[in-house]
Amino acid sequence: MNFFKTFLASCLGSLVALVVLCLLLIGFFSAAVSSLSTDDKVVEVGDNSVLHLKLNVPITEMEIENPFEGLPIPGAEETAIGLLSLKSSIAHAKTDPAIKGIYLEVSFFQGGYAVAKEIRESLLDFKKSGKWVIAYSEMYSEASYYLASVADKIYLNPEGEIEFNGLAIEVSFFKKMFDKLDIKPEIFRVGDFKSAVEPFFLEKMSEANRLQLKELIDGINSSTKNEIAESRKINSNELKKIADQMLVTSPQDAERHKLIDSLFYFDQVQADLRSRLGLGKNKKITFVKYSKYKKSFISPSTSKNEIAVIVAEGDIVSGKAKEGLIGSETFAEELRKARTNDKVKAIVLRINSPGGSALASDVMWREVRLAAKEKPIIASMSHLAASGGYYMAMGCDTIVAEPSTITGSIGVFSVLFDLSSFLDKKIGITFDEVKTGEVGELVTVTRPLTPFEKSVWQKRTDKIYEDFTSKAAEGRHMNVEQLRKVASGRVWTGEQAKERGLVDVIGGFDDAVSIAAKKAGVENDYKLKFYPKQRNFFAQWLQSAEENSKVKTLKAELGEEGYATYQQVKKVQHLQGAQARVPFAIEVK
């Protein structure tokens, strides 16, 4: 009897749990459908409103709409902001009579200096309407302050912080870890500055790498500080002294050196905004979030002339594109479609990539060259368009880059990892092979390469470099020797690249579009369409949930330290074979 009671109670409990789960799912998808059904409706913005730009999330090129944003359910947190959508919203707000100004909130900008420059230029253009921009934060990072410096007034919390001490690039080195694990990298490279592989066999930067990175951040620092000096009406030499000697270590220092206008609490900022809006002391300020404002307008175009914007963001790989990966198969197909579509009068290739597979880069380069024979194709470089990213751009008619864009890195490396000692000594696995000729598996981790096999890999790498530089020279209308003087894997800022003939125009996305329209003869009659079409939020959300589940399982099995090692091994796998990739992950802090 007790057994049946227990059994029935268990069944009842399971049934209740199932019913609750079903109700939750119904509510979940009802909210989603409701949200999706309102996406097509234009959100109304009341008069005397302030556009609230909170830019403390990752800034990507394109944006995926999150229908759950703001709802109390998993996945409803604020997602990344698309740069091109953000620029469009700021441009619309400029002429929108309902928007009186912009309230800018940015503490930790997550987009790179070239992306910050794009947003900054949009805000400067917004101010030409006579409207104002007010910035407030409890903390400003170096990049955040660069962006905020465009504001009419910059406010900082009296107990807040501001980082203003110049820029730095930090590189991680893994040689000691590989030594401990008995892993031996086998490296083949061309170019004195092709330093992407240095972390595998050195414990600190080579002098060549130190030189190029120092000149890189000096270039970015100079251009950004000059812009800040102009906006804040501070002598550029004085501003440089403030940063180099770190004269600002407190909020009061920031105010004294005129980096900010006042030390305010939020209620004081609100008082300023009320005054600008002509509101009484206790009247509510109508803030309109970016996520809502972007739905308040539609930009229809009846033009039959299309400028196709093909957005390439992420590492370059062969095959289909995925989130964060530029798949050569996908992008080659998009370029072919744009080339053969009579409605497409010009192409803008928007690039934000550190490079990747040399073969995949060449596949896309070929399609760029074919497209260039049919219609104008303009490269627009974002934060990063280096190595394989530059490979994509070099076949275009015109290359446009921001002053702080990281580009160049025209070089190639190949790397394999000999794990035989690791597998033998750490795990207890050994391997043996038979072969029909002198050469066995050329891509192997179970044994060291023979001297002859190493010579084959170096010849392959040399050949890819020769092809890369000769095609770059053709695209840039230089002789090969002239091109190779600025190649060797060296990275440049956009300004430095222009001085050396690797870039044509200093500017942003809007400039690239204008050039494309002019070359196509459709300056006043065109519409923009973006490719490849983005996967919907649900597909991304399901993939994210699946990946999170895998991460939790791996961490449970391996522990935090083991999982960190696993991640490094996964990165190593992506680097095997011939790569046209920028040195490591360049993050300017």
C-alpha cells in the first residue's frame, strides 16, 4: 500500500510540474509573440523628449532584435547594440522635433576606438542641428571619456572615477605553459613583424613587435587626444601632459584640468536637463531609450537603385558563416549575388576582422575582384581590418578607414602543435604510423614534423605570402617591392596606412556609402540593404542556451582551471594551418 501511495504521489508531483512548465512556456511564447507583433508598429515619441543612449554593452556592426528585452525572463537582458543602427537613430534624432537632446551614459565602452570615432562623428553631426548632448557617469574609462568628450557638458559623480593616463596594449605569452605541458609549437612565418605566433615561443615581445605596437598606440593616442583637445578647448600639448603624467587621480583633478564641467550627482544632472527642457522642479523628464527610439521611425525608400552593404565581422574561416565568424562560402555567395543583381548599383564591404584562414581570405578576394569589374565596390574598415581582413579589402576600388582603424598586417604564418610528449607523458597515449612515401600526415599533432615536412610547410607559407603581396600590390597600384616595404606583417593605424598607400580615404561608413553612390551615379537616388541577412533572435538565443549548457557541463567536469586550459587548446586548434591573421587579440586599453 505504501508503495502505491508513494508511486501516486510521485506521479501527481510530476503532473503538477509538467502543468507548471507548460504554463510557463505558454506565457513565455505569448510574451514573445506579443513582443514580435509590436515590432512592426512604430513607437510614438512624445514631445520634449530626451534620447537616452546607454552605451555600456558590446557594440557590434549589425544588431539582432531581442523581443524579450525588458521582460523578467532569461535572455531578456540588454543585448549588443548595432553600430549602423545606432548611427541611423542618431541621424533621425537630429531632425526629429520630439527629441530635444541626447543624454549620453557610457562608463565602459566596448567597441574599439574606430567604432567610438564613428559614434562620435554621428553625435557631432547631431549637434549641428543646435540640439545638445549631455554626458554623465559615475566612472569613465579612457575610451568612454573619448566618446563623452563630444558632449556640450560632461558631468562626473563627485565620488566617481575617470581614467585618463594614456593607452596600453598587453600581450599574453604561453611559452612557459607549453613547456610545462610538453607541447611544442612548430611555426612557419614570413615577415619580421608577423608576431601573431610570438606568444607560443617567446616570453616577452620581440623588439620588432614592441616597435610596431608602440607606434600603433602612439598613433591612436595622438589622433584621439587631438579630438578631445578640440572639443574641450584645451591645448593639445597640455592635454598630453595631463595624460602622460597622470595628473588626474581624483574627480576634483578632472574638474580642475577641465576634463569635465562639474561634479554632479544624478539629481543635479536632472535639474540641468529640466532647465534645458523648460520643465518645473518636480516634473518628470521623458527619457526615450535607444531600444525604443529605433522603433519610432521607418526609413522607407522607393528607389530602385540599391547599394548593397555586405557586413563581414569576426574571424575568417572556410565554409558557412556563423555568429562571430566570416565564412568564405557565405560571403562569396553574397558578393556573387550583388555582382549579378542589376538593382545593385554599388557595393560597400564593411569589414571588422582580425583575419584568419589564408585560403578563405583568397576565396573572398576573388569574388571582390570579379565584382569590381562590374560595379563600384568600396571597403569600409571598422575597428579592425587586418591581415585576412585587409586581404578582403585590397581588391576594392577604394578603401576607407578611420584614423584609429587597425589595419595592414600583410603577412602569413602557419603553425602546428606537436602534442606527442604531452599525450605520452601526461596522459599515457602513444602513436605509430606506416606510410607509402617519405612524407606522412602533414597536419598532425601526434608526432614532430620531419625536416623535409618542415621545408614543405615553409615553402607553402612563402608561396601564400608571395601571392598576398603581389595581389595587394596589384590592388594598390604599386610594384611588389614597394608594397613589401610596408608589409612584413606590420600593423598600422588608418592614418599611418593612408600615408603608406594602403588606404585611400580617412573616414567612416557614411563616407564609404557616399563614395559608392557617387561612383555609381546615384548620389540622390538610392537605398541601402544589408547582407547577409541576420539570423533571428530565437535562433541566436537557442544557440546561446546550448553553448551555455556545454560550458556548464565542461566546467563541472574539468573545473575552472581545467576549463581555462581547454579554451586555450580550442584556440590553438583554430590557428592550425596557414593563417593571414593579425598579431593576437589587439585590445587598446
